[in-house]
Amino acid sequence: QMATSVHTPLAERLRPRTLEEIVGQDHLLGGQGVLRRLLERGHLPSMILWGPPGCGKTTLARIMAAALDARFVFFSAVLSGVREVRAIVEEARAHRERNEATVLFVDEIHRFNKGQQDAFLPHVESGLLTLIGATTENPSFSIVAPLLSRCRIFVLNPLGEEEIATLITRALNDHERGLGGLGLEIEPAALAHLTRLADGDARQALANLELAAELAAGAQEKKIDLATVEEALQRHALRYDRAGEEHYNLISALHKSLRDSDPDGALYWLCRMLAGGEDPLYIARRLVRFASEDIGNADPQALRLALDATEAFRFLGTPEGELALAQAAIYLATAPKSNACYAAYGKARKTIDETGSLPVPMQIRNAPTGLMRRLGYGRGYQYAHDDPDALVLQEHLPDELIGRRFYEPTNRGYEAVIRDRLAKWRAILRRRTTQGKSAAAPGKHRRQKNG
């Protein structure tokens, strides 16, 4: 039973108690939603709920457990560790003997390290625990593969503006748990402003409403107008939809500023995204991607610096760690640019799609057994370090692709060094090829003559 004291925050008092009270997530909870259909069949698999703050992950987990008469255990990845897991497991065993199922809800599961996540595995696999993990981060990056393979992933969306407005209106009219007893009205402009400021976060919307209501309750008109909202919140939040068009507009602006070598534009759009509430680690991942895609070997240090900035942010957190991201963005913007690695990768993948699984040339195959050596594996292999220039006349592509080139370095940055180096190596090999043909010609003629 959740507390409904007036001292409890409004968002907690209004936490939905049934599926019907939940606003949003129709793709999961609507008439044909997969979670609703699973609950109707009395089945609840282990799962990861992935979504932004304030979209209802914890609430949904509680309601699903209650719908199946299962015991609900809340577990914080920030405050708890493996020792607490062991205690929960023992309790779950005792309850299972009484035919009581246990739903273990792990909040911020992405904060667990690999060892901590592995502690859940045997108990999830055996069915002793039904695990519901909540995360704001991409599970592909933050959840270990064995645990991920045993859980279904359900994506929760940030609430739309109409859904946020519904929650605010419901809170103002609810006499039992909400603000209905205050007799407040809200002007359309104020409602629209609160809706925008929430940016899809129900908890934020209700917290902001509670502040505005406190001011309006002391006024004569008992009305929440735009001025009251602005006074209560003290600032205008930037409009930024983490999952909508503006999200992609801003990351596009950042990427193109970096590509066009504009550090000022890059820094501005980076700060816009951070100020708007974007996950800094999402930005960090894009910087790492950019370092390979648009700089590559023109400045091999770019990838290292982007990774270092990501690690610095993980270590320092917000806001201190954001400076490392700014440093990385400025470095990437001012680094020499090349998409040669990106283009080479694309060419190689396209060639593989077109030609399939071509056999590895015999001379560069591994030959760990006598049978493989007798079959010709590794025959004729030349060890590069035996050559004074560490260069050998040896083909490394399948016969069907001999002569194909994927990587064409530019003349920018360090790639100019690579370009010159490859040109010199290829010239040496061409000379050796020519000399080899000249030396072989008389012998070939004699063999033909003698034959």
C-alpha cells in the first residue's frame, strides 16, 4: 500500500495503482499491447524496461507484479550489492515453498557491474526470480549478454504532450490523492508551458505543478496562470525532445559542425544538447563514432581522446565530466578529416555481400596438424620478418579479388604518411615482381625447349 500523506510528493501520491490508470505506453499496454496480453494469460517473463526518466518503469513493474499476485521486491542498483541479492534469493526460496512467486525489480540495473549482474543469472534461469530491470541506457551497451539473452526488452516512450496534459489535469481534479481540495484552475497557456517543460517526464511535470500550485493556492484568484508557473520554476527550460525530431536535428547539427571543422558550432550544439537533458553518454558515443567515421587515420589520436573523454565522464559524472566531452568535441572539430576508413569498411562489406564466403588462400591458412600441412595449408607462406624490408610478395585476398583495393588514404593529416608509406612499399614489390619475371624468363624458355 503506497502512502497518500499530503507530505508525500504529488508524483508519488498519484502513482497509478492499476493498468487502467497508467497514461501512455499504449504500444505495450493497449488492447493488443504485448504486456497486456502476457498479463491476461497470467505470464510475466523476466524483462528489461528501457526508457527515459519519468515514463513509468517502476510503476509498471509494481502493477504487473500485483496483477499476478506476486511478491514485489524493490532493489536499487545504486544502494545494494551482491550480499543483498543472496538474502533476496533465500527469501524467494522460502516463499516459493508456499507457492508465492517473487518479482525482483532492479532500479538502474545498468549501474551494476558484470559480476553483480551475473549474480542474477542462475536464479533468473531457474525461474526462482522474475527479474524486471529498469534502465535509462541502451541495454545493448549496459547489460551483460548472458543476462540480456534471458530477458525480453521492452522500450517505454517518453510521454507525449497530450498525455502530460492529461496527468496535470487529473492531478488538479483528484480530491483523494491530488490537488482537488485546493480548488485551483489552470489557464491554457500555463498548462501548455508546464507540458513543454516536462519534456515527456511525468514525475517532472507533477513536481513542477506542485510548486506552481503552492504559489497559486495563496493567491486570491486560485488560478495557475503563466506568470505563476514562470515564477515557481524560475527559468524557461529549453525545448528538447530526447526521442523526437529535435533530438535528431541537434545531433545532426553537432555532427556536421564537427565534420566541417567548426569548433564553435560543435561546442554550441554540444551544450544545447546537455542543457536540454540529453544523456551525456549518448553524446560521448556519437563522438567516438565520429572519430572513426570522419577522422580515422588522419589523426589516430582522435579515437583515443574520444574514448578517454567518455571514461572521464563516467568517472566524474555531471557536471564536471561534461568538460571532458567539450574538450573532445573541440579536438575532433580541429583534427584533420578523412572518411577513408569508413569508405574502406563499406567497400569491403559490399564486396562480401556480392561475393559470399570466398576461400582463404592456401598459403595464409593456419596449419596446426600434419593432415592440414599435407593438404597444402600454409604451403609457400613467407614470414615478413625474414625480409630486410619486412615485405613479401604474397597474396592475402581470395583469388577472385586479387588486385582489389578498399583503403585509399587521403593526403590529410597522418594519412599522408600512410599514403606515402604504402606507395613506397608497393613500388618495392613492383620492382621485385619485375625482377622475378626477368629472372624466370630464361629458365622458363629452357624448360619449354628441353621439354
